[in-house]
Amino acid sequence: MLQDCNKMLTSTNAESSFLARNAIMKRLKPTESLDMKTVSPNTHNAVSTVFQLMDKAVESCQSNSIILVGGRGSGKSKVVNTALAQLAEKFPETGSHKPYFIVHLSGLVHVNDKRALHCIVKQLCLETDPMACSMNTFSETLAYMLSMLHHGTKQSTPVLFILDEIDLFAQHPKQTLLYNLFDISQKNENPIAVIGMTSRWDALELMEKRVKSRFSHRLIHLYSENSFEKYCNQLVSVLSISSQDGIKDPAFINTFNESVKMLFTDPDSIDIWHDIFDMCNTWISALQAFTPMICKLSGSAPFFQVEVWKQVSQGRIGFRDQRTDLVDGLSVLELCLLIAIRCLLERQVTTFNFEMVYEEYRDFSKRVATMGRASGSIFYIKRVASKVSLYSNIEFNHIT
């Protein structure tokens, strides 16, 4: 009888912990835009300024540029997304007609101007245009693409360029991308708006003289207004559960929420949260560090435990480069191909395709096999490896 009761309790806990885990994981996705009723005056002014710049580009065909400067978690992306949402309400799409185009670029992903240009072509749906492919230089191709956006009248369709981590674009050789975008925004020939975002306060100093001369020098400074108390309250709110999450057992809900509160009352646990807060004071960043704890919820361990949190946090709390975060989720095969790319770069091979990368990967596996090590577990046939470039956004022809 006792065993049956234990099995029933474990089964109930397993179902409840599964629902709790799913409910919390769904809340990990940050909201795309801001609630304008609750934002600070500084953030409200920032949204208004960015929206006016976009609005003038679309409605009056006035080109301009602006850069949002602020630390991690200060709300730069949300300010831009909120302005884009307001713009979409004012200028909705009618059938196949687009009142404007949006091009998103990131300095972390588009590591050189050639790759950035390829992405611009793709986002503007010009990758099938033979004329765009036949252009020789970056500036010629960019000018051609914008001229192709001519729509019905003498005015071209406006293009909004959103450049995340714009300071990394300033580290490209000759800064060709920034120069051409800022130059077009000054000439007022093709209506474009260039909105940059950066966490570096000296981003403007990284630009060359000719680039800075084309920039409008409009800067918006954003500051995080999150206190540690507000930060902890946000975390407790996200981690707590209720009957609305589909959990029917009130006792489980109460015990689970008590375990959440323990994470923010234990002195050692509070020190851990302080360390995370000092590095990045957004609750979404904290929950990314807390994700292993959420994944550990199960029928045998349905509640959070402070001691387990202390163990999990060891080695995970510290400075992490953003490129390290990008590599963190790669599979073994993707890591092997990435190492093969690095080996090619070490030999001064700056242009290569998948065949060359796979050949390097296969040679490495053969060398490991001749040394008597178990290489079979990390060797994949070409058909399997080729899917990596298809599904993981590795564009071998554009890596330099």
C-alpha cells in the first residue's frame, strides 16, 4: 500500500514538475516591444526619436542616421522594436506592396562586409537578380540594390537598416559598409534610415574620419534603471507558478513557490544573484544562467534546492564573450567543422567552400585514427555533414 502511494505521489509530482518546467521556459522569451505606459521618460523619448526618424524616411523620404548607446540590458533592441511596431501600425502592408523594407544586420554574425552584403541582398529579395550578382564592388552592388527599389514614382521604396553591435562593423577593414550606408543617408538620393545599436560608449571614436563625416552624429544614450530589488522581484515572478499554468495540485504550487522564495532569502544564493546582476542586470540573462536548474525539475526532484543551485552556478558565473555564447550551443559535428575552418585560416586560406572544409575535417579524423585514438565517434559521412551548412546558418562561401 505504501509503495502504491509513493508511486502515485511520484507520478503526480512528475506531471506537475513537467507543467511547471514548460510554463517557466515559455516565459524565458523576452517581449519584443515595450509597454509605453510603464516606461521611463528617457526611454519614452528614445522610442519617439527613433520612430520619428523612421517615419520621416518612409513618409517624407528623408534619410538620416542614429546610434543608440547603452549597456547590456538597457533596452536598445526593445526601443527599436517598439518603434518598428508603431511604424507598422501607421504604414500597413497592402497586398504585395511594401511601404518600406527592413534589413537587420549584426556585427556578431556578419563578420565582414562581403557577408553583410550577401545578407542585404537576401533580405531585399534580390538574390535571384543577375545584375546584382554581376556587380564587382561592394559600393556598386549596394547602390544598384537601392536603385532597384524604385516603386511606381520617382521616389524609391525606403529601406530601414538596423545594425546591431555597430561597433563591430567599425572594426572591418576600410569600414566600407558603414561609409556607404552613411554616405547614402547624407546624399538623400535613396531614402534610407540607418539605426545602429552598441554597448560601447566609444563606438563613434572607432570610426574613420571619412565615416564620421557622413554620420549625422545623433546619439541616444540609454541607461538601465533596474535595481537589485526590482530585479529579484522579476525573477520570483517569472519562476513562480499558479493554477493558470495547468497545475491542479494547490499543495504542489505552494511548495514550489516556497522553494523559489528560498533561492532569494538564502545569503549564499543572494550572493550568486548579486554576481549575475553585476555582470548583466536583466532577468532574462539571469534565467539563462538558471536554465540548468529548470531543466533538472522532475518527479524525483520537483522543487528547487539552494544547495543544487550553488553547485550548478559554479563555473557558469563569470565573464563570457558573446562569440563564446554563439559557440556554446553547437553540436560535436558543428564544432569539428568550425575547427576545420580555423585550420584553413591558419594556413592563410581565406576563401573556401564546404568541400574544402570537409576534406580538412576528414584528414584530421584520419590523423587521429593513425594515432590509435577513437575517432569513429566524431567522424560523420559527407551527406550528414553537409546538412550542417544547410540548417545551422554556416555559409562556407562567405567566411573569410
